[in-house]
Amino acid sequence: MTDSLSRRILTITGQVQGVGFRPFIYKTALKCELSGNVRNSPEGVLIEIQGNTLSHANFDKALKDDLPRLAKIVSLKKKDIELLEGEKEFCILSSTAGEGHCVLISPDVATCPDCFNEMNDPSDRRYEYPFTNCTNCGPRYTITRSIPYDRPVTSMACFPLCDCCEEEYKNPLDRRFHAQPNACKDCGPKVWLTDNKGNEISGPQDAISRLANLLAEGKIAAVKGLGGFHLVCDASNPIAIATLRRRKHRPDKPLAVMVKNITEAGKLADLSENDHELLEGLQRPIVLAPKSSSYSLAPEIAPDTDFIGLMVPYTPLHQVLIKYFSKLKASPAALVMTSGNMSSAPICIGNREALKRLPQIADFFLFHNRDILIRVDDSVTRSVPEFSNEQAEKIDAPSAGTDFRTVFMRRARGYTPSPVFLAHGTSCVMGTGPELKNTLCITKGDQAFSSQHIGDMQNLETMQFWKEIHLHLQNILQIKPELIVHDLHPDYMTTELASEIGQAEGIQTTSLQHHYAHIYSVLAENKHTGPAIGFALDGTGLGDDRTIWGGECLIVDNEKLINRRLARFTHIRLPGGEAAVREPWRIARGATLDFGLDVDSLPLPEKFKAGAKMLDQMLEKDINSPVTSSCGRLFDAVSAMLGLCDTITYEGQAAILLEKIQDHNEQGQYFCPVKQISGTSSSEHEDNLNEICTGELFRQAFNDHIANVSTGIISRKFHKGLISGLADCAEKISKQTGIKSVGLSGGVMQNLTLAVELPLELQKRGLNPLVHRFLPPNDACISLGQAVYGQRMLELAKQ
């Protein structure tokens, strides 16, 4: 085709800076015989191209089919402009700065195969260099101060490029063209090894190999990685693991492990196709997978569960470490990789910070001198069989051709700050998040930026971390919220922060009840608009009636902002308040007494006998025994009643043990009726409140236990009965309202049995289950729900 020339300008937004996008455009323009230029700008990537019709068509096709590994286009606008006479070449122009931008920052990305191959080639100049990267991989979010993403605004600014690296950096045809973290052992960051007093033991040449030897000898190390420090030890050494647990005050909670590659991972766990994709993909999170029959690591790694948290190296440093360690240990060699912090504190990111906080845990420290600007924990995921009627027969053998979806347990490294795309939205709103498993969320148009996992807002260090992320997200997004939405609970630290920021910056604040926020979140992720039924199933949240909610059936209309509770679980009491959450035997005893069951028929551990009499008096006089409809506390009560877990050392422990023991051969289930409550509602909006009679589940489980029915059968019948009761409730309300969509949210939806079987049961009733696909169902999704609620609130106010 030889028609006349035309020129146009393209404005592209999305994940298009720091991902090799400009060199891709450069090479594509040359291939398509186009002249013009490309540059980064606040509006996105601006491309001017000039050529004939065929050249333009070929360029458009390449944009659609041949994007770089990390690039994601969100919007593309084209506009014809005047020809530039005499232009012959295509060039890359310098970035332009300015207020506001439409560019997505890339998350940190696992090392690409090309870089790994270089690191394993003894003849390559980057052989075993622990900071190897290119435009297709490496750090992004954790080293970035601001946008546009260029080297001067990253923590690599203090490392001048050597001649070889600079040549790569300036060559548009090189895969390291404008790779901002580009470096080598001559000009880049370095590692060194110290004891726990900071005395250097080994320099860059042998620090990692020396550390591998120490770990093989049973030592514990703090290793500086991508988004913070890990605490590391040999995963096959029970003594090292017990020592780590004792020093870290983490007696039972499962520990994640790293292995050399997917082959080694397959020796420890039964991996689905989805697990393979997660372990070998761009993000490489921790993947919870069922332990295989050949599982050979120390039982102390994950004593309460049949699952193991696995990851493979996602940075060059980890790859070199596990490579050396694997030479010293029998296959499958594995290293514990747990967050470098004391329990409840944020992960350490600075060398001095780690040496101050972790010397009582770690024997040795592997440091490096590339600053981590933003602390980011590892993400944690699980593959769950996708619900569909066709999959129903595969639940007991999900590996046989079953499709899987990814459920997040924690969303952080590799995924943030990628946004959740909304059905619509214009206003900038911030959700401050919950008290536990906190994240914060800021919306920008139809994109919601949920932060990485921040943690439990119970100490000053975590509050400071929250403030850092609050400022950082506003800075990199270059926005200011018009509204701040916080939890209904007046004593939450996030409520106080909302008030503090609102007053200081003149921003309006409002509240949204915890469980409604759960449902707003899952609806937002599914781009559902209008009314929906929602089950919010978790441990704790202050309700509209000032009681503790957690097992709620709600109606939420996210267009009209109508929120109503239509059903709740049977109330149980928490004798001792928060103490009952830590000691589930209290909840079990209270439920046994309240439901008129023979409490003396249950053996009571010796250590609790002294306190049982006082507890009974508290219940009798109703002193410090708040009622709750919490699903999480119901699981605690049944677990403790069966003697599985009297006290907990981490959140969800009792429920995990209860789920683990299920006998899946059992076909029966307990009866869980749904009935209307008469005259007990304290709210004018709850005159027709229903009760999902979960007290009946407890009573049937108790009677079977007294009759010496196995705990595995009881657990299975309990789970199936609860699922049936929830589905019955949804079906009843659907018939009353005509609503077919059912949002499922809350920490209990991380229970694998409910995550798989409840959506299937709802589908059998002709209902449309909506589940979380981009954020965890636990409280980490709360901030998104708050933010989208606030967006709609502002939209309605402007109408």
C-alpha cells in the first residue's frame, strides 16, 4: 500500500513506565517504518507516529498482540495531527514531569528467565550477582519515590552506572534500556554478612555462600530481601525451627518455606496447574498447597494444617542463596522464610532497624546497601476449585482436570500497587481500613488502589507504617481524597487516624459498618451494581445495634446506598470479652450452659478448673459476657468443645484445626433451620430479622460428642450443616426480594470447605455467588468497601 502519509498522537495509560514499553515502541516503529517519537509524561506515554496506512495498521496490531512482559494498557486515545515534513527517524525523548498523572506503577516482579540464565552462566559478567534485573523484571514499587519512574527518583540514584551498564541503559535495542535498577557487581549494590552485633564476617565475594553453610549448620539469619527482611533457617531442622519459634514468639502458626524450583516444590506438595502458574509467574507469592505423601520437612513447619506454604526464588539474591544451600542438603532442600519482625510489628526494611530489632532472634545478618523505600511483605495465596455445576463432582479429587481460582490470604509483594478496576467512579476517596489485617485504599476515577498488607493496628510502629503508606500512595498517585471513610467502631486506631487527617487537611469523614464494608468490597471486585444479598462471615465487628457481629446476612444496594441486616447467627456469649477470643474453652462452656446442655459431661483441662467457677458466675450474672453473632466464634466454640483447641496462639487456629479433622466420607449433616425472630430487634430496620439457628449446630455436635461419635464425623456434619443453613437463608431471602446475587466475604471464607462448597450450594438453589478474586476475603478487603461506598456517597450528593 502506497497511500499518503498521516500523523497521529497516541496517549496510552496503564502500566507503561519502567516495563520496557518505550524501547518496545521504538523497535516496533522501526519495524513498521514509522517516524516520530515516544516519551513518558504525566498523562501517560505519548507517541507520535507518521507513516502510511499499512504502517499504522501494523503498529496497532503490535500494540495489541506483542506487548512487553510487564506492560498493561488501560486506555489508548488517538488523535490525528499535522504532518511533520522531512521527518525520517523515530526517537525516544526525555520524560516530562507535571502535576497529576495517569500512569500505573509496576509492582515488584520476579526475576525473568533471561536474567536467571545470565546468573547461572560462569562466563557472564553478572554470574551470581544478587541484584541482576532488566526491564522485564526486578524491583519497582519498593524502590520508587515518585512518578515518572526514572532512576533519579529510585533508591538506585546513588549507584552511578559503569560504562558497560550505561551502554545497556542507553541502547534502545537492549533489554536493559532504561531499566532503572540496572547494575552489576562493579557499580551496583553489594551484600555482606555480619554477626548479630553487626561485626562483618564476609564481604560480597562469599557472604551468601558462607551464610548457606551457617544455615545448614542450624543457625538462624535475618536476610534483607526485596521488600524487607526475612528470618531464615533450615526447614528440615526441628531444633532450628523450635529455636526460631521460641525467639519470635510464634509457637504454632505455620511458616512459609522456599525451595529451589518447581520440581523441588512438587516433592513437598500436590500442586495444581494454577499453583504452578503462581509459583513460576511474575508475582511468585507464597502458595498454600496440600502436603504430598512424600512431604519430608520438619513437622514443626505447619503442625496445625495439612497445607504447606511454598515459594520459589523471586529475586537473584534468593536464587543464589538457595542454590548454595541446596548443595549442602539432601533434596528437597528448603529454607524457612518468615517475615523479619517480632509478632505484630511491621517487617524490618533498614539495616540499622533490623540490627536493633532482630538480634535476639537472628544469629547472623545478610545485609545489602540498596535502600528499601517501601516495606512490602510476601503475598500469600491458595488455589481453590472454581465453582460451577460441572465441577461439583470433582471436589473430592480436585487435581483431576479441575479449574482453579486464586484466593488471596494476603495481598502484597507482586500485586500492589496494581489497582482493582471498578464499574464506575470519579471521586477520590480514602478508606482507612479495619483494626486487624489492615490495608488502606484510595480511589482514583474507576481505579481503587488497595495498599499492601499493613498488619494489626495495635502498636505505634504499625500506625507509623500506615501513615507512611497513606502519604506514599497520595504522592505517587498525585491525588488528595475528598472524603475519608472509616469503621463504625469509635476506638479503632483507624477511626482516630481518619479524624486526625480530616481535621488537619479539611477533609470530610464518615463511617461505614464493618460487615457492610465487606459486602461493598466483594460487589466492587465483581463490578456488580444494584442490590445483592451478602453473607459477611468473620470474627468481630461492631454492629449497628452495638453488639458484636460476625455471622450476618445483609442486603446491600451499592447504587442507592441501602444497607439492611436480614438475618444473623444465634447469639453466643463471650465470658471475659477479649479473653474469650484467646481462650475458646470459655466460649464453649458459655454455649454449653446457655443452650441447656450438661456442662459436667465435658472434661475440663486441669489448668482451667480454677477459673471455671468464676466464669460460670460471670455467665449467671451476665458480667463482662457480651453477646455475639460471630461465625468465627462459633467455630471456636465447636473446636474447643471437641477438645481440639482450648487456647489459641494465632488468629483462626481453632477453626483451622476443626476443618483439618473432617471425615470427608461422611455424607450426613446437621440441621440448621432459619426462623424469624419476634420482638427482639433493637432497630426499627430489623423488624423482620431472621436467625440462622447455629445454636442447633452446636447442640447436635455436643450430643454426638457425648455419644462418642468421632470428631472427624462431627466436624464434617457441622461444616455441611452450616453451608446448608446459609444456602437456605439466601434462598428464603431471594424468594422474598427477587435478588439472585449473593456476595460472600469475611475471614471465614478462607476456610477451604466453605470457599468451595458454599458457592456450589448457592448455585444449586439458582443463585449467583460472588466471591473475592483480587483481594483477600478477610479484613484486608474492608478498605476497598469503605472507599467505594464513599465514592457513591459523593456521587449521590452531587446529583
